[in-house]
Amino acid sequence: MTDKTGAAPKKSFKDVLKIFFQRRTLVMIGLGFASGLPLSLIFDTLSIWLRSVDLSLTAISYFSLVTFVYSLKFVWAPVLDRISIPGLTYLMGHRRGWILLSQVVIMFGLWAISTLNPQTQLPLMALVAILIGFAGATQDVVIDAWRIETAGDSTDNQAVLATATAWGARIAPFVSGIVPLLLADTLGWGFAYALMAALMGIGVLAVLFAPKETEHKVRPIDYGDTEARPALEALEWAGRLLVMLIAICLLGAGLTANVDLFKGLFPSESAFDTVKTVWTARETGIFLQLPAVLSGLGLLVMACLPLPGTPTRPGAYLRQTFVVPIVAFFERYENIAWLILAMICIYRVSDFVLNVNGAFYVDLGFDLPVIAEVRKIFGVIMTMAGVALGGIVMTRFGIKFSLIFGAIVGSLSNLAYAWLATKGNDVMAFSIALGIDNASGGVAGTVLIAYMSSLISKGYAAQQYALFTSLYALPGKLLASQSGKIVEESAKASDGQSWVSGVFANTPAIAYAKPAETLGVSPHALGAGYMLFFTYTALIGVVAIILAIWVIRAYDPDMKKPAEDTQPV
């Protein structure tokens, strides 16, 4: 029912809460948990296990390569739209079949790791970790596609399911990052990982209880009058796949800031170490990483385009599988497509540039146990609260209001850290500032997930959403590379300024003392450097607010969407 203006009436708070206890919402929490579990177990937690048995940091660093597959999931996402699983697709449906298969692979992979000895079977453990990573990334792609397609065109449904996903996904790293560590000392790492494999059963149960999905229609490939030429097509496929492999390596090296895949191309160890130092440096790395990403994307597009003046079947398959879904987005939203993408990429920049926060907490003089307790416990609770608030706001007031609200709280929350910079070593102030930031991050993140989901064209859910989530953090990464430099330069510029001593007069002496001495400035000046940095990051968010308002004025996401692409591909 709508009012006289054509807008849907606002739901009562009671009606909003009822939505969050629907069957598919509870299922989505379980799927979100299954989605968030594998990455932490094959990266962060696994690195602790490997270090605890005295493996070198060099050996451990190679396990960071598993993050490649998560960064590159958009590469094989369109294939998941086209390929069915014999038997399983018939029994479970296209999306649920792929989710279940991915979860089974993850479960067996985690169980396999639980049986291995890292000191004698490290290469095998690495291979299993990569397999888990590939299955985990595949699971993410299909869960997102299932969520988007299940929600349909309703922004309320998108909001609710996005909130449920975020709840589950936030709980999983908390469990996988703490429970194995508690169990390892008494029952051993093997038991801990076997238990984590069993916990993936939560995701399996969620799939089994998930509502039956709508029929998945695979768009047929139109080869036109192109004749099949098996021998020439085999050579063409080999060439295209080689170009795609190079593109994938460039994309992975740029997105993960890890250049280890190219180690064999360097004439000596010292030459590689020199390049790696520049590649991974906070100040200079992004100027190599970003061109690598852009070059990789360019090569990937080239590999998928038809040969000039020579139509071939491989060219037709790749163009219609990889290129057409992206073109469909721009055709659907026409002249506002670039504006939408710009808003998506800028929306959470204020959060992404806070990569110096860990150092900030140490510089304030907090002990590591205090930092861990506030971040791991209170921080997670406040993030969950923020996620819930984001979902309630969206279902109560609509995505239009929520998009602006999320941009505002996401940026202005950084001022809480500017305030903390003046308070120094104060646990209560630390808790308040971190709580505000995590809650606002939960709101902004949930709103963005729901908004991106609402943009997806039917039939292209897997590829379009996977591409959004792989690329939307790039601008934040570019600016984040300069965060430390901005703090230090601001501190040097503030040293000796009269206003600094007044603002930081009551700051405890323990705050900033040691790092300020290393930098060669007064403790109050370093505090001013942090305060100015956090103020600057809040001002960046103003751009996100302006873009959000601009996008809404150009296209109201609460109203009817542009017509779907219905052209055959």
C-alpha cells in the first residue's frame, strides 16, 4: 500500500523487528558465518600456528598468497553463473548447489589441515590452504548472488539480508581468531582446526534450510554463423588464458600488495628484495600497485574481446561471459553509471585510510592486552550494534535516507579519534572512540552492501557484485598509503605552535613520549599530528556525502529502477 505521493508508508519499529526473524534472514546469518570463517583460518590464525612451531617469517609470508584468490574472485564469478553441477544443481538449485559444494570442500580442507604437521608437510599445507581459499572465495560469490536474487527488487529485503550477512560475517572472524588459540595449548592445533571444520556445518545447515531459489536461467552463448575450428580454437584459448594468467598475477600483486609471484623473474635475490621493499612500502607501494591493477584489468579486458575483424567462438564466449555483464550495468544506468561507481569507491574512504590506528593506540601508551581487549570484545559488540542499526534504519526509512546517513556517520565518526588524540592514555576515552568508529562502520558498511546489491541486473548478480566488492576499496588504499606521512608531517609542522600546548595541556605524560622522541618532535606535537590527521580523514567523508546526495538526486534508489537489460547476449 502507498500513500497519496506514491511512496510506501514507513514501517513501525515492531514491523521492522519482525522482518529480522524471517526464515531467510536467519538462514543468511548462518551463510554469513560460513562466509567469514575460512579466510581468518588460512591466514591470520594459521600464521600464529606456524610461528608457534618456529617456522620462519619468510615461510609464513608465502601463505599471504591465499588472499590473492579472495581479491580476484570477480575473475571466475561469471563462470559460476553458467556452469551447473551435475545432480547437485537438480536437487538444490543452481546457487545453493554451488554454495554446498564450496562448503564441503572447505570442511574437508580444514580437516586435512588438522591432520598435517607444518614442520614436515608445509608445502602440502600451503596447497590445501590455497584450495580452501578458492572454495571460500567461490562460496562468497555465490552467497552474495543468492542473497541478491532472493531479495529481489525490494530495497527492504536487500537491507535485511545485507544486515544478516554482516552479522554472521562479523561473528565468524571473532570465533576463528579466538577459539583456536584457546584450544591450541591444551588440545592442540589439530583439534582446534578439526573443530573449525565442524563449525562449517552451520553453513551447511543454513543451505539445507534455505528457501528454494527461483529458477536460474543461463543465457545461451550466441555464436552467430561462426564455424567451429577445434585446432585453431585450442591455440586461441591457450593464448587468451596465458594473457588472463598474466592479468591475474598483476591484479593480485596490486590488490594484495604482494609481489612474491614474480620472484622468479628477477636475476638475483637482492634485486627482488629491492623491488619488494618499494612495492610494499606504505609511502611508495601504491604508486606501483595501482598501475599493476589497472594494467591487469586492461589485459583481462583484452583477453575477453573478439579478435579484430575475425569472429571466433572463444571470443564470443568470453565476451558474452565476462564483458557483457559489465556493459549491461552501464547500459542500465546510462549517464549516471560513472557517478554511481564514484560514490561507491569514495563511500568508505574515511574508514579505509585509518590504517595507522594500530600504531596510534601504541603511541597513546596503551598495553597490548588493553588494546586487544577493547578491540576484540567491545569493538565487535559495537560493530554488531552498528550493523543492526544500519538494517533498522534502512527498513524504517528507506535506502535513500540511509545512504546519506551512512555517509555522514561514517565520516564524522573519525572526529572521535581526533578527540581521543587530545585525551591520551585514557581507557574510557579509547573505548568510546573505538565504539563510535566501529558502530558507524557497521552502519556504513551494511548500507553500502545493500545499496550495491540493489544495483545488480538480473542474470548478472555474481559478476557485477564480485567486481564491486573487489574494486571499491582502491581509492581508500591509494590515500591510505600516505597516512603515516601525513601524521608525521603534521606533527613537524605543529611543533612549537602555541595552540598545541593549550589543547594537549592535560594529556598524560606517557602518551606519545617515545615515538615523539624518535620522530624528533615534542609529544604534544605528535598528538597534534594525529588530531589533524583524523580531522582530515573526516573531511574526506564530505566528498562521500556530496556524491551520495548527487546520486540520489540523479536516481532515487527507493523508486522504480531503470529497465532491465533484456537484449539477448
